[in-house]
Amino acid sequence: MRTIVLTGGGSGGHIIPNIALLPYLKQHFDNIYYVGEKGGMEEKIANANDIPFFPIRAVKLDRVKLLRNIKIPFLLPKFIAEGVELLERLNADVVFSKGGYVSLPITYACKKLKIPYIIHESDKSLGVANKLAQKNASKIITSDESCNKNNKYITLGSPIRDEILCGNPSKIGTNLKLDNKPNILVVGGSLGAKAINDCVVSSLGSLTKKFNVIHLTGKGKLPNVKMNGYYPIEYADNIGDYYATASIVIARAGAGVITELQAIGLRSILIPLPESASRGDQMENAKKSNFTVIRQEDLTPELLLDKINLTLASPKPISNYDRETPQKIVDQILLCIK
């Protein structure tokens, strides 16, 4: 019996690509387990997809309060030891890691147990956890060739769920009772985005004259605003249906959402997370996309409305997604255990 362990967490971009592989992994593995942080988004998503979930402790790099990182060398060995015990208990044949700080104890545990592991990077450059894990990985799958260093790297892109490509707009239009105007879909990411949320709310007076505004705000971030043409929602599991009803999307610039928007060919405006609040990966992703980009530092209601009008007047993007991507990734996983 073959067993694969999936890991990765902290945000949807480190989790959802794992879920996209499930239909293909089930053809080759008897057991599929997910390892992540207890109470994290990965636990909820794993449970929703009927994947047995096992918690692991991990320590996150603090990019703001740097002194907090002093504890990392003391805690990480303990968490790696717990990862070793867990992988032995699960009898793992292979591990597939999407990165994020929660993946590090598991990839380091793989090294100790000599279990092959594959890491996948959706961004245009490797994240911190993947950088640390790359040396002993059996294979590093990337979305951009600029990441590649040697023949251990292979560029296959990021997998997306099949339902993203076949959304049903009638489900959204009927539920929300949308009127006959173009639809703006605002997606702040799985954790929400305060700067985008605030700007959209400030712009509603102008936006709702011409558009329906469907606003996925993030958990616990619904604004206290009621207005005709404005539809705030915390979170949506059926994002493919929302994409299908959208004339234009306003989003952060995570690699996952860019891959989805490019796959569908949706007019989009990206507002990357500033470099001061990240490692600069979202700005890098945005620059390499074919979408309109607004720096968060420049974001105003007036600029947002201007860019919406210009983007809607531009040609619709052409889809560049290879539908064989999930199968190609699973093929690489199988090669590593053969």
C-alpha cells in the first residue's frame, strides 16, 4: 500500500494546489494524509475534502519583530523530532510539500528518515521554507524557470482545481439577485486584505452606479455597510462560480490567484502585498503577469475607478493554463518513489 503525505499551510496559496492534485493522487495512492498546523486553514480545508489531518507544531519567521526569531533554533529541532515520529507512524512513502513555515519540520524529518520529498513553488522565486528544504529534496517543481538551478528542478506550473475552469455563473446571480450590470469581484485572499477592503468600501458610491460589487472580505472582516449593488461575503468555497460571473477581478497578487485568473482569462487588477509586509514575492508575481497592477502605496478610490474603466476597455487575456499540469506533477511524484 502506498502512502503520500501532503503538507503546506499558512495561506490558501500553500494549501489549495495540494487539493487540486487529489483526484490524480487517488489513482495511485491508497492513503493520502495532510500534515499542518492545528487550527490552521489547512486543517479546515483537509477536513472539507475528507483527507485525514494530523497536526504538527511549527515556528514562523517574524518579519516585523525580528527578536522573536531568536527562539527558532531552540524550537525547530524539537518540532522536527515530532515530525519524525509522525512520519514513522503514518508509514509515509513520499511527501509533497507546498511550502510555508508549517512544512519545514516535515521536510527536515524526511531527511532524517530518508523519505523522498518533493517541494513545489508557485511564486517566481522560492519562499523561505522551500529555500531551506531544496538541498535534500528529490525534486523541486517550479512555476517559473528563473527559479531553476540544476536538473533537480523542473518547471511545470501550478495545479488548479478542475472546478475553477467550469464555474456556473447562474448559481451566483440567482443567490445574490444581481441586476443587469457588469460584476466586479473583489478577492482579498484567504486572509482578507484591509487596504483593499477599505478602498473598495470608500469607492462604493461611484462603483455601484455602474457595477455590482461582489466583495469577498475575508473571515471576520465584513464591513457594516448596506448599499444596493454591494454584496459583501466573508469567504466562498465555490470561487469558480464567482469567477464565472465576474467581468473584472480585483485581487492580491498571490501566485495561486494569478494562476487561476490567467487560466480562465479574466480581466484583472492586482494590488500586491507591499514589500515591507512580505519578501516581495507578490510584487514579483504581479510584474510578470499580464494584468493591470496598482501598488498598495498608490491605491486611492479615484485611481481604482480609473483602472477599472481602463482594464474593462482592454482586450480579454488569453488563457495560458496547461490542463495536464496536475497529472504531470503526480508523474514526478511517482518517479521519486520508483
